[in-house]
Amino acid sequence: MRYNMLGLLRVTSDKGTTYVGARKVETLLAALLIRSDQVVASSRLKDEIWGGSAPKRASAAMHVYVSQLRKALAAEPGNESPIVTRPPGYMLRLGPGDELDVREFETWVRQGRAHLESGRLEAACASLKAALAMWRGPALVGVSGGAMIGAFVAYLEDARVQCYEMLIDAQLAMGRHRELVGQLQALINDYPLSEVFYRQLMLTLYRSERQAEALRVYDGARRVLRDELGLEPGKPLRDLQRAILLADPRLDSRPGEVAPAHLTPRPAPRLDPVAALGA
């Protein structure tokens, strides 16, 4: 059985693909998948399903939702359900043949990071592209929930952004700056407050002999940050603008070399969903 969370929540088995239609049952499945192979307390599940306004008969309703979810996930009549009751709540067990797209995404990202840190740029690009290709839209799109689901979605989105950052770093180190302008412009449109993408676009334009455009990107970033957050650009972005004005030779492309330390994006992500969600 394969569980997909990077987009619409869906379950695929030999019987085909299943989408959970009932919103509260969908929330229940999402919460159990986030903590797969761990017991999730009934009180926490109630918070995810109803927030702080659980009805008086919430426990009875949850039993109904669990029963409906077990039926939806039943592979064959008589087979043991992956949803098991464990005090003080429930657990979704992943069997030996089960797959969870989030775990595959994390594996690809870890491999990509390791390749990048070791200078294996082609391998890093391949792994990071494979990670990004797993996304079919925003994580758990359309799923309502509480603090746990919200924190997990935020964690995944941050990991996705950092995956893009590492991929572009690897491509810049390979001298592919002219190919990256359009992609970075699209990423800035999607993430207009990300100073990392502005820095990478400025460096890409500078290396493409488009210094004036690179400086205009800085001006645009400064305007957006001031209008939206009331902040000036951070030191790395300011340092890059200064380096471009001075034609700092360290900005020049050198095959196989990542940009100078003070001009590179934030550290590569150390994926830790448990830390993101709290204890």
C-alpha cells in the first residue's frame, strides 16, 4: 500500500487509488500518517479534528471515524487493518511492503545533500530533482487540521524550498547559471520573501554578464521586504550587492565550486519532522 501526502492525500493499493471523502476521516488519516508507527493519543486526534471545540460525544464519533478509515484501508476481506488501537489512542502501522511518499522525499533530500557536500554535483542534481518530482501540489492540500498537521505541512514546505536552494547551488557550481534565470524568477514569484532565491538570482545574472539586472533584483527585494515586513535585506543579500558593485572576483564562476561562504544560502536542511512537530 502506498500513502501519498505530497499533494492530495490518497492511498494506492492493488484495488486502485482511494481518496478519503469525509473531511474528518481525512484529518484522522493525515494525523495518523504523520505519526506513522507511533501511538497518537485520542486527545491529540480530537484537537486535530475539532480544534478546541470537540462535541460531548467526540469519543463516540472518533470510534465511528476510525471504523470508516479501517474499512477504507482494508486491502482484502479478513486482512488485519493497519489501524490498531493502542492506549491512549491509535496507531497506523506501515507494513514491510508499504510506502510513504514523505519518507522517500526525505531520503532523496538526504542523498542530495550528502552528494552536494562531497562535491558530487551531477549526483546531487539527480537526487534533488527526484525529490522535487514527488510533489503533486501543496502537501496535504485541502486537509483541515490543528497544530500538528499545520506544523507538519510547514516543515514539508520548508524542506521543499531548501531542496530547491540546494539544487540551484549545485547547478550554479556546474556553471549552468544561464539556464537558471527563468526558474529563479518563478521561485521568487512563489516565495517573494525568500532572500535566498534573490541572492541566487543576483549571482546568476551577474555570471551571465547582466550586472545591471542583478542590482535591480536587489532593489526589488529590498522594496518587497520593506513593504511586507518592514525590514531591510539581511547581511548576505547586502554583501552580495556590494560585491557586485565592486566586481568581486570571488563571484566569478569556477566549475565545481560553490559560491563564497558568505554568499551561499542558509545551511542545507537536516530533516527532522519530530523536532518540527514538538514532543
